[in-house]
Amino acid sequence: MGNKLYVGGLPYSVTEGKLQEIFSAHGTVESANVISDKFTGQSRGFGFVEMSSSNEAKKAIESLNGTQLDGRTLTVNEAKPMARRDNGGGGGRDGGRNRW
């Protein structure tokens, strides 16, 4: 098991400091990130927490998954590696491919 956790169902008002505070009760938090919309800056309702060991990460999952925070149910599990995006860039109606 890895040390990086996915945290879903976050209230939109939760800050990175609050996220760190919640998880620090279950071990040492290496980092806590709340994901924000790149255009509005508003929280997207999820984030990532990195614990210092896999045992602490497991303990945090067992303790926090399914609990309530400000009326929302948290989903806490091991973060999966980010999927590779192969959209090729480009733009226009034809997806950036010229059809001459």
C-alpha cells in the first residue's frame, strides 16, 4: 500500500490546512492538497493527502472513510496513479488534423 490518499466528498469550504489537521490525528502528514478549478479557483470537492508511512495511511483510511464532515460523507482510499492523457493536443473542428 502506498502513502498517498485520495479524499473525496470534501465540503467546498475545506482548506489545505483543515485537511492536514483532520489527517494529522492519524499520523504524520507529509502534504495535503485540495484540488481547485483552474478557472474559478473554487474547490472541486476532492484532494490528496500524503502520509509518512503506509501504516499511517491505512490507519487514516480505516478511521476516516465514510465519516461525515460538514454534512458530506468522506471517501478516503489509496490514490491511484494519474492516468496518462494522450489527447494529442491540437484544436479546431477536426481535432487539429489537417484534411487537405
